Amino acid sequence: MNQHEASPRRRPSAKRRAKKQALWTLGAAAAVILLCIACLPRLLFQGTIPVADSASVAALPARAEETAGSVPEETPEPEKEPEPVVETIRFSATGDDLIHSPIYKQAQRRATGTEKYSFDYCYEHIAPFYAQQDVNWINQETLCNDELEPSSYPCFSTPGDCARALYRAGVRVFSLSNNHTYDKGAAGIAATLRFWESMPEDVVTTGLWRGTEDYGRIPLQTINGVTIAYLSYTEHTNGIPQSSAMPANIIYTSQTDVIEQQVRAARQQADFVVVGVHWGVENSHTIVDSQRTLAQNLANWGADLIIGTHPHVLQDAEWLTAEDGRKVFTAYSLGNFLSTQNQPDQLVGAILTVQLQKVTDPDGSAQCTVLEPKLHPTVTHYDAGKSNVRTYLLADYTDALAKAHGVREAYPAFSLEAVRSIVQQNITGDFLAST
């Protein structure tokens, strides 16, 4: 064969043909993939695969990292309607503080330090009860002063240390109008005025007036936004008349025109008007017509609470309805608080408690109401010979104390049950505190 002639081509083997075919297939697949990748953008823009347009993209929420710190606005809550303001004053009233000679003589024996007389022993069992009240009122039956010699029945003069002990026990309001106010004449009135002027500023006295020009000066006390007016009157002064030398005077219950003017004036100045009245028949549990008539008039004129003293024994209580529809509570006699009188009934008294509630509406108007009146019975205790005189709440009094009471020398039947019987016979159950 000529060397320049083309040699015949050899046919590849089956193995080589299969390998070549596989390579070709792989190459074709790769080409197809590359072609798809190259055509993808055009397919997207031609709408083959749907995408959001620019407006839709703008409407989409920001990325999570951009919105994580934002807080959706809350719908503001509607403003609450203003609510009424409620103020409640816990008020107590105590009966006759009648200081006989055994009481001030024992106080003289107990005195230590700067005081000449120590009366704290007499009131120490009542002081915790007073501490639970906001205001404590008492009828100071005998003139307190630091100038006159002490004296007992029938014309009393009491060491000022007695009132100081009551102050320490929690009493702040002292009613001075009673049948013993004129016992020591002009000197007694002057001495007692000077004494009360020396007491702390939070002490309130009522019932003594420095002449007719003073009648418009209503004693007021304001506690927690509640204002209380205090007035006091007496039926008589044991036949001792007012003299021109007296620097102050009482107002008798017969002076109804003056009383009406004062009560109506107090009604305009205070939220509550408290009136003390020294009236009734001594040593009688019976309420007489003159008491009921005056009580109703006081209610009509503007009193909210009427506190009766003088009979030295308990008399019942009741609600009265004033002409304007107000409910007015009247305790006709709280009896004795402290004394050395001789009869069992004279040794049983009561402390009245009420709640004086003032509700002020958002528009400034106010409703004032006397609530929950309760009479808490008390027992004046003394040992043999009228020694160690002190007063207890009946709730704290024991059968052992009753059996040791000095009054049993004259009344052997005196007992704890006898005391309870006196209370239950003379106080309506609804008004009686648990004993």
C-alpha cells in the first residue's frame, strides 16, 4: 500500500462506545442546566413565574429586624368617673364624771412627781376603749381648776389633775353645762375658765359663754375634713343664780329662743351638730315629756346627735325624725361614769358610740349621717370603805369584782347578774353593745 494513501478507520470497541455515550449524555444534561439558569431571569421578567410588582413590594411590611421594636398604638381607656369621698369619724360620749371626796383623796394619796393628784387609776381600764375612737366627749359634772380647794357634795370643786388624767386617757371634748356649774360662784367660774385656757389646744369645751355677745361663737372641731359643732345646756343650777360678777354663764333649757338660734347657726357651720343636755329627773329611769319635747325641737332645729346626762342612772335611747327627714339619735341619760354614790343603779352607766359619716359627691355636695349607735355599759367599782375607785366596761367586769364591791355592805344582792339586769331593763336591745 502506497504510504500516501489513507489508511482505513478502525471501528471502536463496544466498551469504548458505551463510555463515549455516557460522556455525551452527561454533557447534554449539563448544557440543559446551564441553559435553564441563563433563561431564568428572562422567564421571571416575562411573568412565567409570578412576582410582586414594585407597588406591592412597597406595601409589604418592613423586615422583622426593622419592626421588632415597634409597639402598636393602644386605644386609650375612657376616663373613670370620679367617686364620692367617704370620711367616717368614730365618736364616743360618756356620762357624769362626778368627783366625790373619796375619789380626789385617793388621787392625792397616789400622787407622785409634780402632780398633787393622780387620777389615772380611775380611768385606766377605759383608756384602751377611748383609744379606739377618733373623738371622746364627756360631761364633766364638777368644776376643774388649780386654784380652789377641793370639795364634794353639795358644792363641788375638783383638782385640775382630774381633767389632765382624762386628757391622757383620750378625752378631748368636755361639756361644762350642768347643775353644778355655779357651785363656787364667780370665783369658781373664773378659776375654771383659767384652767381650761391652760389645757392643750386640741381640747374643746362647750356650755360656758362669756355673755350674750359670745353666743354666736360655736365651738367647732375638724377631724379628717369632718367638722363637728358642740353645744350644751342645763335645766337648772341647783337654785344658784347667775351673778353679774360671773365672767361666763350657762344657757338654761328654758331659753329655747337662744338655743334655736345657736343650733341653727351650728347647722350652717358644721357637718354634724352634737348637743349635750343636762335634764330629766334624778335617780329615775323614766324619760319625761319635757325631755322628749326638747329633743324633738333640737332635731328640728338641726341637731344630729343628742346626749342626755344628769339623772345619774341609765335611761333609754331612740331615733327621732326631724322635720327635714333627717334621723337624729337621742340617748336620754348615760348615767354616772365615775362617782361614789351609794345605790346599785347609780353605779351603772354607759358610753355611747356612733359613726359620723360624711359622703362628699364629685359635685361638692355632701350627705352626713349618724350610723351604728351602741351603748356600752360601764360599772363604777370601789372596794370596802369606797376605796380604790375606778370604772370598768361591763364587758370586762367579772363576778369576782362584783362580789368584792363595796356597795354590797348596803346592798348584798349586788352581783354581775344584777348589773346586767339593770342594763337590759333600761336599754333597748338594738342599741346595746355585747356584754
